Amino acid sequence: MNERYDFQAIEMKWQQRWAQAQEFAAREDSTLPKYYVLEMLPYPSGALHIGHVRNYSLGDSIARFKRMQGFNVLHPIGWDAFGLPAENAAIKNEIPPERWTMDNIAIMRKQCLQMGWTYDWEREIATCRPEYYRWTQWFFLQMYKQGLAYQRKGTVNWCEQCQTVLANEQVVEGCCWRDGTLVIEKELEQWCFRITEYNEQLLQDLDQLEDWPEKVKSMQRNWIGKSVGAQVTFPLADTQGDGLDIFTTRLDTIYGATFVVLAPEHELVRGWMDDTQSSEELSRFVKAIRRQGKALRTAEETEKKGVFTGHYAINPFTRERIPIWIANFVLMEYGTGAIMAVPAHDERDFDFAKNYDLSIRQVIQSQDQDAGPDLEQAFVDDGVLVNSESFSGLSSEVAQKKMVEYAQAQGFGEAAVSYRLRDWSISRQRYWGTPIPIVHCQKCGAVPVPEEDLPVKLPKVETIQLGQSPLATIPEFLNTSCPKCQGKAQRETDTMDTFVDSSWYFYRYTDPQIDSAPVRDEAVRYWFPVDIYIGGVEHAILHLIYMRFFTKLMRDLGLTGFGEPVKRLFTQGMVLQEGMAMSKSRGNTVSPESVVREYGTDALRLFIQFAAPPERDLDWSDQGLEGCSRFLKRLWRLLHRIVEEMSPDATASSVSREELSEPGRALQRKLHQTIQKVTNDLERIRQNTAIAAIMELLNSIYEYADREDQPDPAMLKEVLKTTALLLSPFAPHFAEEMWETLGQAERLTFAPWPVFDPELAREEEVKIIIQVNGKVRSRVSALPGISEEEMQTLALDDQKTKAYIEGKTIRKIIVVPQKLVNIVV
RNA sequence: GCCCGGGUGGCGGAAUUGGCAGACGCACAGGACUUAAAAUCCUGUGAGGGUUUCCCUCGUGAGGGUUCGAGUCCCUCCCCGGGCACCA
């Protein structure tokens, strides 16, 4: 008797068969409906961690489900292979980053196969291969041509630990996203992508992403940070110059603008500092602020400090002469780097005015109260204008419109919009990345490498030394000739941010072989959009905004015809241990390998999908895993018991309801209800409840099989076959084995997904809930299709119910068809 | 401060539309099998109470509201998680 569930043998057996058959290689076929399941590609860090297992098992359950439903499924995988950890490992272990990376890919690829994930390995990509990064460089050149890639000298975020520049998106609370090192400012020449060119589209198009989590959309909206307001020019009072531009979202408060504040980095300030008449105090203050790190300067608890410049501007509305100050709380990067200060109606300006005894003038009055004598704090809400000449009496909203019109007519202002989103700084002063295809020539300046010369290959290195840009130390790479004048020139030695590599990889999957273009039009047209994209929420404003940017760029380059690449985004939760993130330093990690060794892949896959809804964090539990393993063993035992008991002639595979006894019909009903539930749950990505439904079904099968009176063998076989089908997205090896044990010749992977029959799923009798005054008092059975009148009669005749309504007047009876009667007394 | 989530037994979590709160699993308790244990199987398991095959009361963060009926809808508040933040 083959009783023991030998998961190792079973899993190996099916993995080998799947690999031989190449069953999961996708073919373009316009006669079939397609489904593109994508998971965020992993960084080859060494071995799969439990978070990968959750992410990819979820994706695989969807891929398998859709495949069985008859979709032509594209389910690819690749490697986000460039990046710092490879370089750090190279420094530590003195091995080439390429070898470290390729070794890791080999390990992780093997693990993917051991997990039974159905990837199309013919489409595997690695972003560090020249055939791939050639096109990353090509994108750079296209952007350069369009003016969307440009070089800028300026202040950048610098991580001392990583020895490189970071994009704004990679700075989290003033620290490096990777290692938490405090980010410092540095002046550097940098390549940037003009993502701000697309800020309005990136914002607007979020509205069409109906199947994206609200959370991610709101994070992106916050990050783009659009503010609508006005730009107004304040003429300088006694100095030469064009005047001072300020941005405000509260033009209605401008009559209360009693001074102006500049950021210390403002260009006017530079001029004034050079002025011999400028005060010592001014220079000292500016230098002190600029020395201070941004994190400290922008901390909320930092006191508002400033200094008077000695200069004045004219408020164009009041025509008053008002002082110009410099302060730490005004930032150069936002708006125009200058503000009009309205202390009566802005908390920051209020604090500042109190500190330096500047005048405060109320110009907005709350709608429901009279103007108080003295403001004790800023009144920041909208209201009605006062002390504002002809605008007095208007509401804030109306006044803003009229005042913009007025400013525009007078020629000193206009409506304006400001965004928080900054251009994407992509230069990295490191080795292991895509080389930037630019040559620096003494005569011609920065010259792009001609497209036909791509790829600019990354030279091989044996080891890497810390503290230098490796590419600058390799003469064969560095020295070249200028593509324009053929003179001596040097290559750009920075490489690209790895987020550039991953901004377009999912397009490449549609045809990873093509070498005449980054993508092939028909392939993209067939497979796109991505039907579902699964990954962690930590990329909500990194990868997921860059990827949307690239999609718009590709559309504008004429490569594709759409603006959004992903129809449905699914952000899965993290795997925690006792409520805390797993980390090597904390020593609370769970190794997928050892779990697989002890319980098998199927038990792990089942547990990780059962323990919590996919979008929520999941607390790891050895006992929960044990429970799932128990479920598989229990099913195994039942399967073999039934197969052995079954006489050979009992293999008729169809069961008609008429031939079944009542318990058999009940099981058939449960089966069809389960098919319906599992199918719906998979569409909704509620794998946890889908699995719970299969567990319930198994409980029902046991109940039926253990009956004294001859259970119907054909019914048992049918229910087990369907159980195998339903289980296959979650525990595929087990399901295949089960399918084979039940005598099925063809492969389960492409067997059609079961369809539920509403006729068979329908209850033979309905349970009617009887309530009195909204409280459940009784339950009675009735035949389906019972009329409302009959239900009422049934309720009123019910013995239990009678006790509650006796001697009381019935005021009203509510009947919910087939479900409930509520008697109000 | 602003913007998104979320709060249900001892625990993870169920409950597409307002209609039996607690599915499924874990843990726990009792029992069966066993010399014993493991494994397995059966039973019970929100709280409190009663006249204990059964029945009652309370119960989904707090308070109020809408409704015949609210975990679900509305208002106010509290707590937890996440994002943004001296952003003008």
C-alpha cells in the first residue's frame, strides 16, 4: 500500500517532467486570449528569501489558474543583475562582480525550479548582459536627443557608504534607502532624466488606473506633489534688478504679505553677498545654513532663523515697501525659492514674525466670527477678505481667481503650478552598472556615442578597490576618440542607476531575442498591457513611477501606442516573524530551503498563501505550516484509500444527480459550490479563502466516504478529480500526482479549469431565518422558490416564533425572498 | 498637520449586495487507538448566565445616528500601520 506521502519523490518527478516538456514556454498566437502575469524581477542577492517565495507563489497560482482557464499565459522571469551588493561583495571577497552575480543567478534559478514555478525560461533576461543593456543605453541616447537626458552641475544627495549619488526617491527620511547612512550634500556634475516633463501626465493618468491599490496611487500623488497657485513678481525697491518672483497657493492673503523671505541659496543673495556693503551677519548666516545638512535644516523642531538683507521689495498689490529676509525654512528646490510671508495666515510666517518682531496684518476673517483684536496664532483657513482694498468682502476662493486676473492684467503675475517631483538623477559613481554612452571631448564637449557603436561594453575587472570610480582607472575603457572630431577623448565613467535597467525590462520579455530594436511592435501589441503585476509596496514611488515614466517615453518615441503598462497592480504584504521584519542581523529569518526539505514545496506554497490575505503582512508560524502539511497528508490518505477500495468497473466518470442518494447529492452540491468559490476567489486574489474552501470540501468528502451506507464510487472519483484541479494552483506537484493516481492520462497543467453548474450548486432546501424585531428567533426549512406569502405564513405558524409574538400587535412584516422574515411587533 | 489603509475569539483570519458574526486553520481541553509515545481519529472551544438534549443576555476600537435589521452605511472621537511634510 502506497500510503506514505513522499513529497520529495513526487516534487522531483513532476519538476523533471515539466522541465522536459517545456510546457510553460509562451507562444504568440493571436487566435488565443492572452494573459500576462508579471512579478517584480529579483535582485540576485544569493538565495531566495521567504518574501520571494510569497511573491512568486502568488504569481504562479494566478499563472496556473489562467492557463487552465484557456488563456495563453506569459509568465516570465529575469534578473535585476546590476547593482551595488555585487560590487561590495567583490570588494570583500576579491571576486569579479560579474562572477558573483552569475553564480547567484545560477543558484536562484535552480531554486525557482525547485519551487515548481512555471516560468518561461526561454525568455529569461539579465539586465547586466550586453544584449540587454545595449538597449538601456539606446534609451539614454533617445532621451539625450529629445533633451530629456541632460547634464547638470548642482547639489546632489551623496551616500558616503555607497560612495555614490542617490536620486530623491532613494532618500528616505534623510538617509540612504539601502543602508540607512545619513545622506550629505555634494556639488557634482550629474546626468539627469527630465521626468518632470511628464509630471502632469504621471499625475493625471493615475485616475485611469482603476485596478491599482488606492494606497499606491495616493503615494504617487503625494510624491508628485502638485500645488496650484500663482506666481507674482515683487519689484525690488531700491536695487537694480528684474524683481523677485514668488510662488503662492494663497494669493488671497497677499494684502497681509508684510515681508518677503528668500532661500539662502537664492541667486539674489549671491549677488548681495559679493556686495562690499553687505553685512558680515548676512554672509555668516548664509554660510552657516549651507553648511548645515538638509535633514537637520528641514527637521520640524528646527527653530526658524533668519537675517534681514538690508534690501526691500514692493508688494505689487499694496504698493508698500517691505523688507527682504533670508531664512532657513525657505527651500530653494521648491517653487521659486522665495516666498511672500503672510504671518497672519501662515504658521511658519507667524512664528518667524514673532521671533523677529515683524508686523502681522490680518486680511482673512473667519466666516462665522468677527475679527478678533490680536491674533494669537495664524488663521490658516479660507474665509472672507478684509483690509484688501477692492477685494475685501470676497471669499478666499473667489478672491484668488479675481486677484490672478488682476495681476495678469497689470503684468506682474499669473496662475502657476508647482510640483514637488524633481528630475531623476541617474549618474552613479560606481562600476557594476550600465555605462552611460557619452564621450567627453576637449573640443566638442559631451558627445553621444553613435547608436551603431552600442553597446558601450563594461570592461571586465578582477577586483574592485573602495573609494575610486573603477571605470576611470581602466585606460582601455577611458581613452577613446571623439565620435564628432575623431580627436582624443574620454568616456563618461559614471554608470546608470539600476532603476533605469528595471524601468523597461517587462517590455523586453515579449521578445528578448530581437537585436534590431529594444522591442518588437507586434509582440508588445499582443502581450500588453501586463494583466497583473505583483510586488512589494516598497516600490510604490521608486520603480513604479519610473516604469510609468518609461512607458510614456516609449509611446512618445513611437515604440508603443499606450501610456500605462499595467492594468492591475497587486502589492503583496511582507512575511514577518513575531511581528517584525525578517533580517539576517536580527537572526529571525526562515530559510525556504530548509522548509522545503522538511515539509515540501507544496506545503510551503499552500501555507504562505493560506495564512493571510495576500495583500496583508503575514506572521510566519511553524504550527500553521504544520497544519497545511497535515491537510495534504490527510488528502493523500483519503485518495489512496478510495482508489484502493474502488472496483475497476467503478470508473464511470459521470454522475447524474438522479442516481445519487441524498448524501451523494449533498456532496455534489458542496463540490459545485466549492468550484464557484475557488474560481471567484482566484479572480479576486483571495487565495487564503480559496484554500479554506478546498479544506472544507475535503472535510465533506471524508464525511461522505465514512458513511455506513455505500458511498457512490463514481461520485467519489469525480469529487477527487475536481479537488486535484482546484488544488493545482497552490500545490501543483501534489495535484499532478493525484491526477495521475486517479488514472488521468493527460497533463493536469493544461486540463480545463472546472466549471460549476449552478443547477447542481443550488441548495435543495433553503433555510429561512425568522426574526422578531430584528433578532433571530427561529430557523425553518423550505423548498427553493417559496413565495413571499408562503414564507410569511411559515413564519407566523412557527412554534418558536409564536412565543415571541403572542399577545403583541404585528406592525409590519419584512420578507427577504428565499432568506429571511422579520416580524415587527 | 495633510493623504491612504486598518481595528472582529487565546492567535492568523472568514462574512462580494446591509440579512444566521466568528468559515478555514492554529492553539487549548476531553476522549478513542497504543504497554507508552508519536501519528491518526472523534468531541468541545466568543463572554456571561439559566430551569443545561435546550434556552436567554451581551458581543466586531468608543460614542451617537440612519434602518424592520448595521462588522458592513453616515457623523464625532480614540488607537495602530504606511506615505508626504518648514512644499509657501
